[in-house]
Amino acid sequence: MPLQPIQAEAKVKLDFSDVTLVEDAKRLEAKGELVKILLFPEEFGGEDIPANVVFVPKAAADAKALITETLIKYVEDDLINKLTVEPEYKGNSFVPSRIVMKASHSDKHGGFEPTIKVW
């Protein structure tokens, strides 16, 4: 089964350019506007530490959860054994604009490179 790219995107145009501090993101989390997620999934050893935590809208968190489920299946099927997760930011925003994931296998060609467009 060839691996297919996935792109997930929120339907509403969002702008988090004024969220420049973790405290700003936590305030929006308390209001239900953002959700805390781990960039590198806990299922693969990701820890709840500042370098691995971002705040995103619920739609982006849901997309990340779906992609993580897919990654788990690919690991179980021995299709991938390496994963990198990189947030991309606009300006000084603390909320990533995109989350780029790259999964591959050290002994096989191809890969899985989903991107979540956050805002």
C-alpha cells in the first residue's frame, strides 16, 4: 500500500499573530479557543515538556490525533520507523501556523509527510 500525503486545514480563517507569549496561549486555552498538544506524540515517547508543547485550535488538535492514529498503524505494519515533527511559525506568534511531520522507514523507500495547516 503506497503512503499518501495528508493535509489537514481548519475551515475558518484564523489569525494568532498577537499571541506571542505562552501566557497568551494559556489564556486562550482557558477560554476554550486553543488546545494544548504534544508535537512529538506521547505514543512514540514524546514528553510533556515546553519544547514539545504547542497550543492550537481544536480542529488542528483533532487532525493531529487522526494523523497520530495513522502513524501508529504504519508502525504496526512496519511501514515507518522514523518520525520528525517541526512546527512553523508566522512572525512572533507562539501558535504554530503549520505542523510538518515526516515519517519514513530506514530500510524502505517512500514515506508519509502530513502537514497540518493551523492558521
